[in-house]
Amino acid sequence: MNIVGHLGCFVAVAEELHFGRAAERLGMAQPPLSQRIQRLERELGVRLFDRSSRKVELTAPGRLLLDEARDILTRVDRVYSVAERARLGEVGTVRAGLPSDLGGPIVAALIAAFRDRRPDLRLDLRETGTAEQVRALAEGTLDAGIVRHPCDSRGLGLGPMLGQPLGVLLPAGAALAASPDVHLADLVGRDLVVFPREEAPGAYDEALAACRRHGYAPPAVHEARHPQFALGLVLAGTAVALVPRTDDSAGVTWRPLVGEPLVWRTSCAWRRTRDPEHERAIADFTAVATAVLRREAGMAPLDAAPPRRVVSRPSSGFLA
């Protein structure tokens, strides 16, 4: 007798308390389901259900065995999950997605911190935008990631929401570059450089809506996938980019925006797993990543006090 299959039938009937609905849930006809329950009862030597023409109820032995049956099925699922990961060569690996704007120092700090915490694991990092990360997490080709909000996080685990105020990257020769503070409305007439919408549609739409709300409707929006292209558009003198605090470099100057009207919301996200070892590995990655984002990028929990001033680091010129 296939005990696992029979226990699956038992759990379905126990949860539905209706043989017809349980059979539909299992994708089988009702008579074979009834036969499996009867065989399981004979094998175990106890009656699992009291049946009548009007209702189905668990017996006392059935109630006692239900949690045990669920636990066995969970463990069997875990065995298949571990076997599949072993077949794909993924045991001992955390596959994580990172947005392209994090910058080299932050990525290096993340790798070093994770290596210190989990030297037994391999970290497989992939540069990818939020939308692709969400798809990959749902499909199981990524274990965790760092995503921009808003995004479709249904079915995913989420870490603390971190905020990062944006300022404006201007040509160094622009009149606004000499001002200690800049309002969004001061950017009227200048084109905007931003990451491609397909990478993080929610964050993209939210940023442009905030610009319009504060009196800045850019004449044109240029999508830049590569940081050097974004920088070139700013250096040309007709466009600006909205980015976190960054060091001034040749030809460009960063200035804060008055009132912090634009704040990127970022968190770790991960797919749920029934493998406890893999779950711990993912939890370790997300804890390390959150700590690194706070320490190295100056992000802070959105319900906390404003972040301390941090040492500026090179920025890509746009976010994704």
C-alpha cells in the first residue's frame, strides 16, 4: 500500500469533511477515494471517520492522527524539495537577486558579511530588477532578493521596509548646483533620467507621480539601463537624475530635495520553503543584506528616526 498517497487522501477528507469535495480536490473519482480510506482504516486498525448520509465526521482516533499525517506529508514534500535541489546542484547555495544601482562597495560588503556569517554556503548573486526578481522568486529560480516597492509581493516573505531619500544629480555648471537645497518644482523644464520602467514598474510610476504632485512634470523621460549613459545625459546639461546621496564627481553635483518628497522603499524578499536548512540559509542572507543596506547605504526603517548622515558612495546615477 502507498501509505503516503493514502495519508494524502485521509487529510483531504478530514479537511473537507465531504468525500465529494475531497475527491474533486484530489482530481479523482469518489469511489476510489472511499476505497483508499477503507484500506487505510484496515491497515491502521482504527475507524478514521463516522459516515452518515448527511455528514462526515472525524472519529477520536482520526483527530489524533490528523496532525501526524500532515507532518508526514510535509516531511515527504521536504524530501522531494531537497532531492530536486541536489539534482540541480543547488544544495549549499543561496541564489539572490540584486538591483543594479547598489554599487560596488555595497555588493562587496554584502558578500564579505555573508561569508563571515555562513562560510559553509555559496552565494550566487544575480543583477536583476525588481519585476524580474519577483517573477524568479515565484518560479523558484531565486531564493531571495532586494526589491523596490511597491511591487507584487503576494506569497513572498518580506524583511523590514527601509527608506532612502533621493536628491537630484545636476550638471555642475547649472545655477541650481550652487543652491544648498532644491525643490522638485525648481527642475521644471529639465528632462528626467530614470531606470527602465520594466525593471520596477511600481517604483517608476510612484516616482513620476510624486514629481508631478510637487510641480515637476519633465518634458521628456529618458530610460537609462547603464549608469554611464545616465551620467552622459546629465553631463549634457539638459537632464537631471533623482538618486540617493552621492559624491560629486567631474561635471556633476548632488543636492538634497527640500522636504524629502521622494523616498525609495526597499526590502529583502524571499520565497517560502519547507526545507528548514534552506530556510535558515535564506534568513541569514536577508538579515545580512538588511544590515548592510542600513550600514553602507544609509537606509533606515521607515518607522524609525531619520538615518544618520553616512559617508557618500559612488552612485550609478539611477535606480532599478
